[in-house]
Amino acid sequence: MTPETLRKLTLLSGLALMLAGCLEGLAAGNMSNTKMAKSAHHQAAHNSELLLAVAFAFPYCDLPPTLLDVAFWALQFGTWGNPCAYLVMAATNCPNPMFLKDSELPPPGDGAGNFYTSLSMFLLMVPTSMGMFVSLILLMVGVARYKSKEKSI
């Protein structure tokens, strides 16, 4: 895909994630864990802001087409995986070891063998952390390598 196409798709993805975050906020009162539902809403909003901002980096990113595609997809998985993980925790009220010191959430020990605990941990550890790390590093390198095609006078 061209950098302009990636920019457009990233903008659309950011807008879609913002809409999903708004709808998530409306449904928060019906979730098993309303505190985590509020967190899911905030994660969607902030990750959509990241998508909207980073979209403008693609035209200034000097990377081979394959690495541009990797950066795009890693960014998508990272930004969508984060609010999805929080949504799983909100809807199922599953415990999560990451929130060990939070007295308002179910104790982490109750999550042993819980499918939803495993799913939320996977979403936070693999697509979210790996995706965001890989995409942002690639985009920073690509923007740093960019040379303007305009000739200086």
C-alpha cells in the first residue's frame, strides 16, 4: 500500500475506534465491572487519538513497502487490542494479574484457569505491547530517514 493509502486507512481506523469508544461509554453501566468499562472507554479514546496523530507520519516515512505494511498492521493490532482487552475484563469481570494492587478488582488468584483472564492478558501482552512497540519504532526510524524531495534554494 502507498503511504497515502496507509494515512487514509489509519485516519479511518482512528475515527472508527473513537466511535467504538463512544458506544463503549454508553454501554458501561451494563457491564459486570463498570470501573473497567470506564477504563475500556478511555483506552479506546486515547488509542484513537494516537491513530489520528500517527496517520500523518506515513507520508513522511521512508521505509520499504513491506516495513510500511508491518508498521501499519502492528499499529492497528496494538491500538485495537488494548481497548478490546479492557472490554473483556469489563464484560466478564475477570481478574487480571496486572491489577494486583487494586482493591476494587477481583483478586488475581481467582483468575487461574480463567479463559477470559488468559484472553485479556494475551491481548495486552502480544498485540498491544508488541504492536505498539514495533509500529512506533518503525515509524520513528522511517520519519528520521525521510528526505524532502523539494530542492533547497
